[in-house]
Amino acid sequence: MLGTFALILAATAAADPRPELVELQLAGQHRQALARVEQELAERPEPSRKLGLDYLRGHLLDTLGRYEDAIGAFARTLTASPSLKLHAFYWMAYDQDRLGHPEVASGLVANTVAGDPSSPLLPEAVRLLARTIVRGGDCRILQRLRAESMPPPQRREIEFARGECALHGYPEVARSVFVSLLGESQDDEIARLAAERLATIISESEHGRVPLLIGITFQKHNDFDRALIMLQRALGKGNGLPAREAYETQVRMGEIELAQQRWAEASLAFTRLANTARTAADRARALHLEGRAHELQGAVATADRNFLQAYAAEPQGAWAARSLLSALRVEWRAGSESQALSLYEKLTADPKWRPETARAALFLAASEIVRGRRDRVSAWLTKARQGGHDDRLEADYWNGRLAELEKNGQEAVSRYLDVLRADPYHPLARAARARLAAEPLTRTTAAEGKRLAGSDRLSDVYGAWLLLGGDPAGRAAQRRLEQMLLGDRRAAPFLRLAQVPVRRWPLWDKPQTRPEEMLLALGVWHSGSAAIRTQFPLSDPSLGFTGALLLARGGDLAGAIAMAEALRARAPSRVPLALQPPEYRRLLYPFPYRQNIAAVGPIHGVEPDLLVALIREESRFDTSMLFSTSSRGLTHLSLTTARRLAGQLNLQQRLAPEDLYRPEVSITLDAAYLGALLRDFSGNELAAVAAYDAGEAEAILRRSQCFTQEPEELYTKLGTAETRDYVRRVLGSREQYGELY
């Protein structure tokens, strides 16, 4: 009896056409896959339909551009494979829309939207519904949907669509919808659109909350001129808002002047705010921001005075430590060393200011070392090591520089090796590597590398490889390191990462019940992506790698990178990324839009490796991204910057926010912007990337606080942890792309 059952199972597995169909699709043989699907449907209609082959036929017809035929196949799926009907409705709608029938599409996709609110398909379905309603769909469809049961982003899209429909005949209803959306959030794209609509329907004489919400939204989306108009309108003649809201609105207006680099106007605004502040915290904030305006304008003496006043206003407040650090930077660069050291002592006196203390210590140490001064540096670098991970890495680098000043080559090599071990792709690691390869450290580096290569400890052999690089001794150390890791039970799977053959996927071991699992088994990667994490678990490294590859194949590069990064996080720390398979590394650092990037980058003086690295860190190649600062698309350019660049490039039409989601537009504009920054900073990539993140004025300010043109000094003196992290990630990715492509 058991033997008969086993034979039945074997026959069923052998008869399953899906592994072969998946293999054909992975090989790009879509016509052959379609022929096999149609053969199966003709010869074995009942079991084929239960597997979802009608749906797969529709998918393959779509892939081949046969949209009308695809609609028929998806329609048959509704009865043949009920589990897939929400997906079938969606793709019927999608095809009807691209065939020019949005009114039909909206009715079809409404079935998907009204279905399972937890479906991974819901965000795309809601987006399609909103688009087709605008293009001619029936607004009454929206009234039948239970938006309150949906996740917030989709609920907001539905509510906005209802407001759009109400504009035609029921403006007060539309106003109420849009105000409610802005009251909930001013950050997303729906908020921007709601603010746009409200701005056209409210009266110019209206003051108070509604213009305030519109103004805040415009500010968050970097539409500064309109934000100022609306915020001023909200204030009215001084009685439009309660006192507290009125004060915060004036702070926002000062921040907008600061963002638009109108330094004089910003400083005046914050002077008034400091004089009218009712609390110590408000006064400290206003004085600090006034100092920022003066500092960016170049009036450093006035800025210094403002920073000290901000500290004095609330010595234990939220602005105290950053004000002390700002004043210290100004005074040290101006030559007032004793005053700067007095401020440093204040910082070190309070344990909760440890992060600011570490940055102050690194600022002082770097300033001394680049000028060949070493007497006071050691204590500062010891203090810096009490900061975070990056602070410690920087301290190791500057300790290496200090050792060089002290003619202690062995110590310098040791400290630079610590930097390489911590992060071999860090900007300071690149500088450390260059110093190790140059006189007077060349011989010491080689001797230390050979000494480590003779050790039986894996960490020493790794150090030898880092020090000896690509010379014969370095390659020998690399081979030995690889052999040691391959003999390590935990490390070896991460060095042997390889695609798991289709017929060995665990997916076939049990029936698929969820729609996403069924779609995954059909080779429909994009629609089945929600099941990849469970069907290709990271606990099996090669399975996880295979799953990430499928995400990339389905067009979800951001998801593929995230899954590959999660796999990297599971690898033992002793496994260097550089020794993992190139195919896996290219999954971590993919190069989409390569032809476009390679074409436009050089036109603007930008190396393709740098441009693609910046895009990777900005968006993970997700064209739909809206960043928290309202920057959009692949390159996260703000609309203001994009329009300025478009004007310089003589693009004929006025750039709309939606244009920034188009890769060909965003890549062209980004190359132009990055190229301009590189020219402004004399080819200094680190400075240009910092300016891309923090703004040109901020990068110029930090460069003015340097005593040399060394990128390493500038890196340590960048103003925020966020900008240093951004620079580290972009330049580290640039190194990866340089190695891989």
C-alpha cells in the first residue's frame, strides 16, 4: 500500500510541468514556455488549470506584447483558479488601461482593491485604480470600497481619489477630505497633491490652520516660495494662529530662508525670534540657528557669539552641546586655541555629550596632525575612541598619522591595518592603503605582511592579505585564507554560494496554497515576490541567494539588495566580502541603466562608477521612492534643484514632480548636478558627495575649517554623522563597482 502511494506521488511530481516552465522562463525562452503551457492546457486541462496555467499563459502573452489575448487568459483564470482571481483582475485591468480603456480598467481593478486588504498586491492595485479614475473611470466605484480597513498609505490614496472626484460639483466635500489628509500627515506624495488642490480652492483671505497645513506641506516638499506665501497667510495680521503656533510658524519661515541660502533674511528672522522667545529652549534654538546663518554667510565672529549665547541660554538644554561644538570649530580655525580648549573642557565635563566630545576631539586631533603638530594629540584620540564605531575607525586612522609623525612605522602600520580590518571600503581605508604603499612605510608594511602570513591564525592571514594586496605574497595569503575559510563549517557556505537548480527548490515539496506561492511556482517572480522569503530562507545561504536573484529578475532590485544584505549579515564576520562569489557581490551592487549611466556620466565629467554608486545609496534603484525630504525617484533630487538643472540643460517643458520618477530624466539631471559639484570642488569626490547630501554651502563651510586640501581631513570635519555616513556609503559603493564592473 505504501509503495503504491509512493509511486503515485512520484508520478504526480514527474507530471508537474512547472519546474520545466520555470527553467524556460529563467533562460528567457518565453515563446517556448508559452507553447508548453498551451500544450499542457490542451492535453491535461483540469490539472493544468488547478496549477494556474491559465494565469501563466496570460503572463507570458503579456511578456510577448499580446495584451488582448492576455486579457482572455486572465478572464479564464477567474473560474479555473479562484485563488488567483485578485491577481487576474489586476492584470486584466492593467492591460485594459494600456489598451486605452481606463473606464473598463477601473471597474476591473476595483475587484482587487475590494478583496483581501492584506494582499501584497494591494498597493499596486490602489495605484492603478487611482490612475484610471483620473483618466475616465467611474467615481462611484470609490464609494463602494472600505478604505478604513486598508493600510494607511492605500487608505490615503483612496481618500485622495474621493477628494479629486468631489472637486467636480462638491468643492466643500473635497476641501474637507484634503484638510483631513494634511492633518494626518504632510510627508507623502498624497499630502503634496492634497496641498496643491487645497491651494487652488481656498480663499486668499483665509488665515489660520488650513493655510498653515498647506505651508508646512510645501516646506516639507521643498516648494519654499509657495510655503512662505502660505505660512505668511496663516499668520494673518498677527491673529491668525494661537501664540505658540504663530511662533513655530515664524521658526519655519526662518528655516526656509536658511534653506534658500538667504542668509541675511534668515539671520534677521532668528534675531527677532530670539528676542521674542518665551522659553530658554526657544531662545537657545533661535540663537543657534542665527549662528548657522552667519556661519554659512562667512560672518564667523558673529556666528561664534551666537553659538556661545545659545549655550548660555540653556546650558543643559537640547542645543547646548551642538552650540559648544560649533563655537569650538569656529574658534580653533580662527586661531583662538585657548578659548576652543575651554569649550572642549565644557563638553568633556558632561557624560551625556560623549558623541559631541568625540567629534570635537577628532576635529582638534586632525587639525594638529595635518599641520605636523603632535604634542597634544594622543589624549584627544583616546577620548575620540569613546565615541561610536566610525569615531573609533577615524581615531585609528589619525593614530596611524600620529605614529608617522613620531617616526614609529610599526605602530603606523598596525593602526592602518586596524582601519582596513574595520571596513576595507571606508574612505579612510583607501587613504590608509595609499599610505601603506608609499614611503616611508613600504618596507615596514611588507615585513609585517610577511610576518602575519607565517601565522596559523586566520585573523593574521587576513591581515597579511590586506597589507600585501595583489603582489605574489598577497595572492598566496589570499589563497591560504580561502582554504582556511573553506575548512570552516560556518564560513564555507558563504564562500560557496551558488544558485540552487530549479528542480531542487523546496517549493515543490508541498502544495502551494497562498496565491503568491502559486505564482512563484509558475515563475511569475514579481507577483510572487512576497513568498520568496519563506520559500527561499536565509538559513540556507544558497537558497537565500537564489531567492534574492529571483527578486532581481522580477524587477525588485531594492528587495534583492535587502535580501542579499540580510544574507551578508548572517555570514561570520571573518568572511571578507571580497572573497564571496562575484555573482553574489553583483547582486549586492547591481548596475541597472548601465548604458544610460555610461552615456550621460562622462558628458558631465562623472565617472559611471561614482554615478551608479550614488544612485544605489539614494534609492536602491527604486524609481518610485519619495524620500522624507521630498526628494524623488532614483536619485532623490528635490524638485527645486531638478527644475534649476532642467533650465540649465534647456529641457523644453517645465519639470513636474512626476517626471523625477522617470529614470532617463533623473539620471540625466543627477549626472549634471554631480558634475557641477565636482567642478566646484576641483574634482574632489568626497567634497562633491558631501555637498550632494548636505548642500554646497555646508560643504564649503566644512572645507573652510580645514587646514589642508586632504579629503581625509574634510571627512573628519563634516558637520553631521548623517553626512559622514552618506559619504562613507557612496564612496564605499564606488569602490565595489570599480572592482566588479
